[in-house]
Amino acid sequence: MFKSLSVSTIRSVARDTGLERYILPYMSADETADDAEAGPSISTQLSEGTLRIEATDIEWDLVGSERCRRAVITALKQQEADEIIIQNDGLEYQYTGNGVTLFSAAGRFIQLLGDRNDRLADTAAIDPLAVADELRNRAGPIADLGVESNLISAASGIDSYSSVLQPTVGLSIGGYRIDQEIPEASTLVDVSTLENGSKVKVYQRPDTVPLYALTTVDVSLSAEDRSVIIDGYGEIAEGRITGNRTASRAIGQVADGSYDPVLTSILRKHTNGYGILEDLFADPRVSDVYATSPVSANPLRVVVDGESMTTNVHLSPAGAGALGSRIRRMSGRAFSRANPSVDATARLNNGTTVRIAGVTEPVVEETAFAFRETSDDKFTLPMLVQNGTMSAEVAAFLSVAVERNAAALIAGTRGAGKTTLLGTLLYELTADTRTVVIEDTPELPVATLQSASRDVQALRTGTGDGTEISAVDALRTALRLGDGALVVGEIRGEEARVLYEAMRVGANANAVLGTIHGDGAEEVYERVVHDLNVPPTSFGATDLVVTVQAYRTPEGRKRRLSRIEGVIATDGEIRFEPLYVIDEDTAVSTGRIDRGESRFVDALTGPAETYADIRSLIEERKTEISTLATDGRATPHEVAEAYAGRGMESS
């Protein structure tokens, strides 16, 4: 009879009927050996509260498969677990919570039961809910074991395995897992498919922030395609494929015949890219991604069009560690217990540049990160007019001010767009102006400016350790690198005193531009003078404070220029003249310039010019910028072409 059925079928029936201990001993050694060779394989390892299982040639399903449940519960007979991690066909599943508690209690019950009731022991290994129900209606020593093992308590309130066995899942090489369960009372409000094939659903939830539910293209692949990616990853990890185009070459090496090009992009994401960040920043609405410590307990959070959301993505500790290693390798900056913080930039595979702030032990548990998309280096003043950040009149005023070598600080709170505006102003310098840019983390559009025929030299600063130089040393070096404009990415430390001293004594007679944290001229003054210890008389070398803001609208997060204030230094006293102030969503003129009352505009006049000439120049510039914006000729190269010859007439 048994010979007419497959060995695997006999074993399955024996287990399902509780007769395994009576039937299997009578099967021949050849039969059990053949079954072991041809059948599925499940190996288990339990340590430090984590049960790890590697399952091959089997479709993993704790909800529907008694064999899978038996493998888990049997492994938990000796020791309880807090989490269960399964690797199966290129995917990694993580189970936590009540389901793990139930299975741990079942393993403990079987251990305590011993050989006193083989039927209950076998049933507990595949259906602990049924055993718990039976024990509730029994009395005696065995029922007491149900209490002692916590099985009856753990099963209380659980209606089905599906309600407590919803794992997070991810590609096994990805370092992340996705929670597939959608909380109750959630309302679907948006569905979108990203350029890389991943999908996003946004759910509104009562009394908390929205849920940003991501389904990566990785986990949607077939088992065969996942196998190709895992094998390709191995080729690269083992060093068998190196050099250029490693992802495509690795896939070509391991694929059997033709393959979907998406496999190459996925492998590239997990080898030459930044993993799950590539998916999250593939959504153009996402500006920030936060990995909060400890990452094992907190899902990633995102800012979508200015709104904070929780994601269904969990970065594993190993995934966070891999990100830290990649950041360290690509930035060349130390990031370890000895140097537990890092500030760097990364360029993703889709061309997006993100700024990274990271911190690790002993400052935090495990590792934490904040990722922010940097300013678009394609922005110009005409583009900011196009998108409503400022009016053409304001843009014209700034253009003339920068061209005439103003010393201006771009102020605002975090994320207000300070660096974006600073980058656009660099195009307003004349083509013959040499510009030295000082930054600790590259964010300004140096390469784009250079490609638009601008003479820009970048200096990278840091802590002063190793091959990096301090901001103070970089500033002193910049003053010797040629006469021209000086740009400081962010003024925040000792370099402020050196910068202002140079400005005060006239060591740099050209434009001086920089960003600083603050909301308005008064707040900037307080920060520079009282926090950074710059004398008030030195602060008087500042010509303008330009303030930008980020604000929310029904259409999402937007930015705007909110005010421009001139700095007036008289008899050691500092005061401010408002030139443009916010009116609803746009900064408008206070009328001071039109009335001939602006000291700053008066200071812009050349030897043969009048105040009226500067006003006329601003009006002409307004027409030029407005035309470029209206005609859609606003890219860096189009703007550079339109500006050709500007400021060269007097040379």
C-alpha cells in the first residue's frame, strides 16, 4: 500500500493523522533516505532569542502549512524566542508578537509533556490553538501543563493563525523588511507606481500620521528571478565579477538565457546603490527619510510633500550596518564607535543626491540616520520665478545685488530652501568672476556651474582631522586662491569671525554669500553676534539678509522668499531696512527703493551712475528674468547663454 504512494505523501498523512510514530518506523531506510535527498529541506538555529530557519524547495507558509509550523515549534522546545526569521527562496520573513509567543508556549508544552500523551504532543506541534482549546476543558496534570507552559494564556484571544502570523518580508540581501498588514480603520487615499516599478499606497489613519505603504519590486518577483538576483549578488560578493557594470555582468553570468532588465537594476540597487533608499527616493514627493534608533524597533519614516508619515518598511540592524559601511566607504569619512557621527552626501542610482546625517553607538543604540534630498542643482532664478518662490521683481533685485558684489546671508529654518537659493544666485555672478565655494558636505551646484562656463573652485572642509581641513583654514586658503566671490555653504562656527574680519578690512571686495540658520535679520544678528561672537561692527559689513520659508498648502509643501532686509551700520549701531516683505504668499516691495530711500541701492551706484540708473537696471533685469521664465528658457545652460556678456561691458 505504501509503495503506491509517494514517501512525502505518506509522511504528510502520518503527521496529519497523528500516526507518525506508528507508521514511519516501518518505512525502509532507502525510503527515508530518498525522501531526505529529494524532499524539501528545513534547517533551524536558535540563539539569543532569535530562531533562524533556512527553508529550501518548499513554499514557506506558517498559516497554511503544518510542516512549516512543526519545524518552528519543534525548534522551540528547548528555548523560547522573541522573533522568528525565515530565509526562503531569496526572501526573508520576520515574525514577532503574539504568534511567536504562541509557538514558544507550544514548544514549552511539548517539552513539559514528554511522552505522557503522544497525540497531544504531535497535535501541539502543528495546531497549538486546538490543543489550547482542549486543555481549557480538561482538568488534571496535563491541563496544568497547559497553564505552566503559558500555552492556554498565549492562545487566548487568537481566532486564527492568520491573525497573528503576518510577517514582514524583504529580499534576503536587502537589509530591510516590509510589513504587509494594513491597520484597521485605515482609508486608502493614494496609489502610485514609481519609475523603478515599486508601488506606493498612502492610508489615512485616525488619531495618527498617515501610513506610507511601499511594495518594492523586489518582493514581487518570481522565485526564479529572485534566485538569479541572489546568485548574481554572490558573484559580486565573492569577487568573481569586478570592475565596471558589475550588476549587468553578474546577471548575465548566472541567468539561464534571456532575462528581464529590471533584475539588473535591482541587483545594482543592492550592490552599487543604497538599497531601500533607492525605492523611497524614487518617489519625487519624498524629501526626507528617517531611520530612528533602534532601527529594529522603529519603522522608517518619510516626509511626503511636507507631511510626516510612517512607512511599513523596517530596516534591519544588519541593513543599517551595511548602510553605514557604504557611507563610510563612499564618503571617505570615519563612522564608528570612535567617531560616532557622520555628515556626508550620497548620489543614488537615479541621480538624486541626498545629504546624510548618521549617528551610531555609543551615542545611540544600534545606528540612526536622517536622509534629505539636497537642493536641485538645476534651479536658476527664472525657475524660482516659474514655481512661485519669488516674483520677477524680487529676482531682479537679487540678481543686480549679487552682480554688484553684495555681501548677503541667506537665512531660514531647516528645510526652508537656503541652499537652493544660494545655488541659484551663483549664476548671477558675471562669467568672469572667480568663485571659491567652501562646504563641509557638497550641496551647491559646483559641477553644473562649471559646465555652464563658470570659474568655480570648491573646497571641502571637515573636522580638521586626517586629510580634511577646518572651515577656518579653508577660508584663509580661499582668500589666497584668487580675487573673486567667496561662498560659504553654511556659517555656523569659528569661521564666522574670520569671514567677517576679512569683510570688514576689505580683504575681499567681491560678493560674499552664505547660508545661516535664522528667521529674519534680527534673529540672524543675534546668532552671529551673540552665538558666534562676531563684533557688531564686523556684522555691519553685511549688506543684505534674505529670508526664505517652507510652508504647507493643500497641494503640499512649498517654499517662498519671505523678506529681504538691508543692513545699516551707523555710529556702531546696527539697524535693518525692510526692502521686500511677505504679503500672502509673495514678498512685495515696501516702496523704500522706489522712493529713493534705500541706502543699499544707493551704495550700488558706480562713479558715473545715479540711484535712478540702478532702479532702471533692476527694471530691465526684471523684464529679462520674466521673459526667460515665461518662455521656459530657465535651465542653467539657457540662463548662462542669456547672461553672456553681462557685466563685461566695462572690462
